[in-house]
Amino acid sequence: MTPNLRTSYLGFDLRSPLVASAGPLTGELDGVRRLDEAGAGAIVLPSLFEEEVVEEEIQLNRALEQGADQFAEALEYFPAIPRLDTAFDRYIDHLARAKDLTEAPVIASLNAATGGGWVRYAELLEDAGADALELNLYRVAGDPTEDAATVEERDLALIRSVRDATTLPLAVKLSPYYSSFAHFAAAAVDAGADGLVVFNRFYQPDLDLETLDVVPRLELSSPGELRLPLRWIAMLRPQLGAAVSLAATSGVHSGRDAAKALLVGADVAMTTSALLRQGPGRLDAMLRELLAWLDAHGYESVAQLRGSVSHRNAEDPAAFERANYRRVLRSWNAGAAADGPGLPVG
Ligand SMILES: Cc1cc2nc3c(=O)[nH]c(=O)nc-3n(C[C@H](O)[C@H](O)[C@H](O)COP(=O)(O)O)c2cc1C
């Protein structure tokens, strides 16, 4: 019997646990169509950035105001203003078309710059028909006058305000850079998040040594990056309970990677880099790899697999992590190193 791939995420019953995370492919209709054909369980659109919408609105207003100080009779000589779409109009247009192309839930992603922006655009995205909302909390805490509690409270207040403003299922995409991540994750759920997406990938800018300019460098992920979400999902699943949705993102490149994410307790495994490298059809191949793995290991369903390896059995996660740390350091094989053995570690 073919294993059953269905899973639940943010209250949706998904046909598969592989979700296309926010990225360029989900921002194109052809990408959405091909991801749907490949069997994506859900599709997360690229983030709507408040600054982009605001900048375009300002430019649009300037364009409309040009000539407003001319004589009224002169206005009729102006050519009719074509319909000018803002970034927001284009976003909701894409959302509507994407929804026409797939039965899978289409999740809008939002990255606002102001408290009011988070609420306003969350409401507008709900009105526009998004099935769920993912808050992309991408920020770098670089202000030395702000302590960790202040930074965290601002993020929690933001989640609360969006929760109050919309009835949409709400996921929050988090960075790992909270000093007490397990505490913050639980607080995010208390603030109203139905699910957590771990982890947002932080892009490190580079320096051009000729021009001394800061240059953006976007490198796609590698499978090794999955280990960070794996560790945290394994810890969070028993702490947060089964009702909270957990999505693994960063480093899911194969069906076996997806199996690992599900084993430690993720409800879905999200992927972008693998699809950008190999095309949307890669998702279908990943699903087949996952099916083959489930079959070979005697699992009848994703539901049976989910969370079967987590920290549930570790009474003290901190002690478990410490023991693992020592084990990892000792696992270094000095004989295999090119520069020979060094000091004993651990
Ligand atoms: C080119 C590109 C664009 C992305 N755009 C967004 C975005 O708009 N919003 C967001 O939350 N994540 C965005 N991401 C992050 C992905 O959704 C994903 O979380 C990250 O790439 C890690 O997953 P991966 O290892 O499968 O690539 C983007 C990633 C890439 C490579």
C-alpha cells in the first residue's frame, strides 16, 4: 500500500507535507502552476514588503499631483491616467490568480516596517482572500540601547496586534537569534501564532574590496543547514504540544531531508533553494523519495512518522544537548584530518 502523505498544517488538511516556501518561484504564476502539478501541499507567496508599497504610493501621488496647480481648463488636456498598479495591487492580483491555479492553500507572507503596517496589510490580505498569513519577522537587533526583553516584547506585541486584526490562520517565521528561543517560541504561540516556521535564513552582506561597497550576497542553502531547524523542532514539539503547527525551513533539499523534519515533529517541510536550483519539478521527485523512504521503513503514513523522534523522551533537554555536544566533539576523527592529530578535545 502506498504510504499516505496527508498532513495537517495551520488547520488545513494538506495532500502532502512538502510546502513551497516564500521565494521567486511562488511569485510567478508559471511557478505556482508547476508547483501545484508537482504536488506541493501549500504555497507561500513571497513577502509583501511595506516599504515597497509605500514608495510606490508616494511616487504615484507625486505623478497624480503634477499639474494640479495648473489652470483647471488645462487639466482636460492631460492624457487620461492609465490604471497605475501599486506593489500591493500586483500582490493581491497574483494571490487571486495563484488561488485559481491550485487547490492547495495559498499563504500570503508579510514583512511590514511599522506597527500600523502589519495590521493594515494583514487585514487587506485577509480581504483579498489569502488562505493564511505568514509573518516574516526578519530583523537584526543592532541597537545597543535595547535589551533582549524589549526586542522580544515588540515582536510579541506585533503578533498580538495582527492576531486581533485577522481571523486567518497565522504562522510566524522566526529567526534563531532570540537568546532564549524556547521561551520566545512559547510566547509567540501565547500571543496568537497558530504555527511557527523555523528558521528564517539571514543573508550576510559582503564587502567589495575594490569599491568598498556593501554588496548583497544571496547564496542558496545547503542540506547541512537543516540541522538547526531539526534540533529546535525536536525540542519544541513536546514543549508546545500537538496543536501548534511547526514548519521546517532551511536546508530541505530531498525527500530524506523532509523525512528527518517530520520525524522530529514538523508538520511540513518547506523548500525553496532546491527548487530554484533544480526547478519546481524537483518537488515531485522529493515526494517520491519520501514515499520510498516511508515504504522501506514500514511507515504507513506521514501521520505515523510525525514526531516519532523528538525530545519527548529526554527529561532534561539541556542535559541531553550537553551530552550530545561532548559526543559531537569526540566524534572528530583526527586520523582523517589532513593536518594530523591535535590536542584532545572534550
Ligand atoms: C531568492 C529567495 C527569495 C526569498 N524570498 C523570501 C521572502 O520574500 N519571504 C520569506 O519569508 N522568505 C524568503 N526566502 C526564504 C525562503 O522562503 C526559505 O525560508 C529559505 O530560503 C530557506 O529555505 P531553503 O533552504 O529551502 O532555501 C527567500 C529565499 C530565496 C533564496
